[in-house]
Amino acid sequence: MHQPRQIPTYSTLTPPQNPKPPLDTHSTLTLSQTPPKKRANRSDEMPELPEVEAARRAIEENCLGKKITKALIADDPKVIDGVSRADFEASLLGKTIVSAHRKGKNLWLRLDSPPFPSFQFGMAGAIYIKGVAVTKYKRSAVKDTDEWPSKYSKLFVELDDGLEFSFTDKRRFARVRLLKDPASVPPISELGPDALLEPMTGDELFESLSKKKIAIKTLLLDQSYISGIGNWVADEVLYQARIHPEQSAASLSKENYGNLHKSIKEVIEKSLEVGADSSQFPSNWIFHSREKKPGKAFVDGRKIDFITVGSRTTAYVPELQKLSGQQAARAGSKQANKRKGHGDGVNDDVNEAASDEEVNGSVQSKKGRKPRGQGKRSSVKRKSKESDDEDNANDSEDDDDDDNDDHHDEDQKNKTRKVTNNKQSKVEKTSKKTVQTSQNSKKMKKAK
């Protein structure tokens, strides 16, 4: 059996000057409900298939055949889903770990009798085994020098040979469940074929995706088609396959799908060859430049651009990943319009404001006469509320899935807010002018 790499972690560190008492009560795992004030640094290193598979292999190599002698569950109902702490702990004590399983970004342990613990890693979920090197990624936010178990621990287990492991989650988007058959219920039952364990052939990939008229990256992130591919893996495989992330899946050729199939296989296999340790990923991967600022990100001397696809920050190389067919023509037309001063400018805002006025006017004529100025102001309020709702929805989606505490998403949101504010101010100015014109006409009639 492969010998695990040993590192100077919790078990070999020099004790702190003021050591904390042994972990023997529930209170030591109680999570503060106050989120950290400082936002996490931008990182797309979230647990995807390679990271979760590395955790599964670490458990398989170190924990199988061992009995659980101690189990502590955090007091965090948001993460510990659908079961009380007492019931969860009682269901684990005395059980033997038989096997470790994974599908997509989900991991579960099979014990000698059900129910079984299941882990949905979310944005920052991570498995730590005391004294054993398990893959780390920046968002896991647990360091070797931290207390053991971490204050972010959601499940802590001690085995009969003294080995200890913990599932941590700082961001609290993970889910820990206790299930009789994890693979038969959502979310695992709703997943598509696992990109590593159930790989499609090139023809199967073509048949599965080629009829969808949506961006290929959006489709790769849809876990119901292929499970395990997240944001950084999707960007990497598309870069290696030289496919633009916004290219419609339906417009890709069979050759494109052949290249995509090859790159999915290679990226996953190479990342697992190094235990999902991102510092050892090939130097020509776009992954290494994902955290750099726009204009300063390069791979093999070529510039990396950042766009938003499916609400996700996306890194790609325009020189190598180009739109084709009708999408290329439309993109060229947009660029030409921008150079001429059309599109995405003041004219578009004015036209949209005028269009809003026409719609408001037709609605008012059906409902009866109302001062036009008031009608327009309520339209502005409605528009503002809808914009706020959209921003909130985007914020929530970025947190839950993926991903993105980064300056690119923030820039995108700020641009959206500026455009919305400009549109609102133009509508208000137009409304005021209309009201003044109406009042002047009434005065002229009275004068006559």
C-alpha cells in the first residue's frame, strides 16, 4: 500500500505557551455565528473533483478498517443538515469505516452499518488527518500551526488506533449529512457521470452536449451533465482544448469535442498525479495566473483576459481561444460599433429611457389619467428595486457556487450599478422636463 507523506503538522508541532485544554466537550466545537469581517483573498482554489478525490484517497489509505471511538459534531445547523448533534454522534460511535466514496464534489464514508456520513464540500470544505498531508487549498483557511481540531471543524473523529481526522468549513457553505444511502438521494442522485470514475467517450461527450445552445463553459459547470468539473477545471480544460468559454456548445465541431474530451482527461489525471497540490501543476497551465490582476496575467507569454460566463469569473487567452462562426461575426460587429461610438454608450441609455417612457405611457392610458411625472418616478423606483434584487441574486449565486470573492466580479457589479444609476438619472430628468412642459401648456391655455 502507498505510504502517506508525513509532514510536521499538528502531531509534531511544539506546544504553544498557553496550551488549550483537551477537546472533550461539545462546547469547544461550537461555532460563532458572526462571520469574519475581513473578506477572503481572491482565489479560485475551491474543492473540485481533484481536491475531493485527494481527500477520499487519504481517508482510504489511513482510516479503513478502524473503529470510531470518539465523534464530536459542531453546533451549526446550517452545515449539519437535518440531524441533531446527539443523534449524529451516537450513529458514528463504535462503527468501523469500511470504504470511502466520491461522486462529483461529494464524499461519503461507508460504515459497517448505516446511516453513513456524507460531505458536500461547498466553497471551503476540507478533510484534515492529524499528522498526514492532505491536499490544502487557500479557501480552506486552516493552517498547520492552528489549534487541533480547528475552530472551523464541523465533524471530528478519533479512531481506535489514535488517528484523528476532521472535516472543516470556514465559509459555512458545506453540508454534512447522515444518510442511509447517500448515492440514492439528492444531491448525489441528481449528478451526471463522474468525470473521473465514469468518463464518457468522445462520441458520448459530443452526443450529450452538442445539442445545447448555451455557452460551453456554462454547460461544463452543470453537474447534471458531467459531475466534478468546477470553475478552475472548466477554465483549464477549455484553455488546453483552445475553445472560447462563451462558444455555444451546439456550434462546436466533433474535432472540438475530441480535444475537449482529451483535455478533461489530462487535466484531472495530471492534477491527481501530484495529489491535487496546485503548486505542482504544470507550469503552462492557466491556473497559475488566475489570481493575478487584469493586464498582469499571462501564460506562456500570452495575455489572459477575465470575463463573466454564467455568473462565474472566467480566465481565457483571446489569442488562442477565439469565437467562431456566427458568434465571431456578432462579436466583430459589436467591436466595430464600439469603435464608432455606438453601443454600450449614452445613446443606448437614452434610447432605453425613452422606451421605458413609451411603455409607462401605454400603461397609464389604460388605467386612467395620472400625472406623467409621478408615473415615471414609480418606474424608476421599480427599476431600482429590480436592479438591487438582481445584484443580491448574483451575490448569492457567486457565494454558493462558486465562487467568487475576487475583484473581477466586484468590477462587473460596480459597472452594472453605474449604468443603472445613469439610466435612472436620465429617466428622472426626462420626467421633470415632461412635467414642466405639461404645466407650461396649462398656463398658456388659462392665459388664452
